[in-house]
Amino acid sequence: MKKLIIGNFKMNTKPSEFKHYAMTLATKTKDTKNDVVVCPPFTHLYVAKEFLTGSKVEFGAQNINENESGAYTGEVSASMVKDLGASYVILGHSERRSKFKESDRTINKKVKTALANGLKVVLCVGENLVTRTNKEASAFVKKQLDDVLKGIYENELDSVVIAYEPIWAVGTGKVATIKDIQSMISMIRKEIENLYSAKASEKITIVYGGSVTIQNYKKIVASADGVLIGGACLNVDDFAIICRDNY
Ligand code: 13P
């Protein structure tokens, strides 16, 4: 079955290093049946356009500003990244929520701006360890979904991928159990059905992220529609193996 494999570089590597990465990944994935996306920093998007266009690998940004344009020094808009050939943007990542204080309200605005500009959205949700320990993870993620999807129409969901990324699993080496991944994904599907329809719930792509590695990816990919990979995507050989696998 075809899966969606997404690499999030976070703030790692330099544009000059990314050229080699992009060329290698493009070559190694030319026969893959999966959908492959890499999201390097903004500074690398020009390189991505040059070396990934025409390959199986799509690329995206890790953030956009919620406004279309204007006096927002240091920010980057959806139309800018779209103009460079990006097809995706990651929004609602736990690092943006915690370190840059992005609220569900801001993320909701960003989702609308991204969709209006023809970008597909990888929308991250996930609970912290205290919330999980208190057995409130499902309710927490459900509320995040309700808030970030406010005002998004069912036909726009074709351009939305949900990424379940429990905060305690991001960059920690601690992976959620297969049972927890499966139960959260089915809760997310149920909530999409509540908010939209059974058809929307069936169609939506839901991936897992958090300490996915070359050692553990097989079981995880089998339990989701794909994976969102941080640290382990930086090794192009490992990432290409995950992208090329038959699921
Ligand atoms: P790690 O794979 O490094 O845990 O990061 C996951 C992530 O945050 C991807 O967006």
C-alpha cells in the first residue's frame, strides 16, 4: 500500500549541504511507489526547487506566517514558498507551539492561509506526557483538532494531512506503542467523522511522528498512513530506504 513519508529537517544542515542530499534522495527514490516529501529550512527551498523538480520527491516549508504579506519583518508567507515550488507546509508542530508560543487560533489562521495559497498542510497534533499520564490524551487531541480545523471546509480536507506527534516522543527516542498509535489514529478518524462526514474520515491521511528510526519504522508505518520523521531523515541513505520500502 502506498504510504506518505515526510522528512522534517528542523533547523539542521546548510543549503550547500542540501544540494547533495536532494540529488541523492531524488536518485534513490526514483522507483518508489510511496509519496515522499522533505521539509528543509526556508533557506534551502531554492535548492529543493532546482534539484527535486521533476523527481518523485515533493518539498515543503516548516512554517509560514498567517498573513498574506506586509510589515512582518523576518517572516515568510505562503505565497512565497508556493512560488518556489513547495507543495506542503508543516503547521502546528509542537516545537512551534511550545518554543514560539503558537496557539490553536494562530495555527488555524495559518492553515487557512496555506490552503488559500494552494499549499497542502501537515497539521500536527499531540499531547505531552502529563496529559497522557492523566489519561487525557484523547480529549486533548480532540480539542486541538476542533480548534485548528475551525472554518475549514470538507472539500479542503483533501489538502490536509494530520500528523499525530506526541510531544514526549519527539526527539526523545521514546516511541508511542503501536496500540497507542492505532487508538489515537482511530480517535482522530472518529473526530473527523463528527466534524465532517464518514467519507472525509475514511479519506483523510493520518501519519505518526516521534522518534521514528530506520530500526523501528516498519511496524509504525504499517499502523498509519505514513510517518513524519525528524532526526532520522537527516541521513539520506536511511531516509531513502524508508521512502523506497514496499508497504
Ligand atoms: P524526531 O523524529 O526527531 O523524533 O522528530 C519528529 C518530528 O518532530 C518530526 O516533525
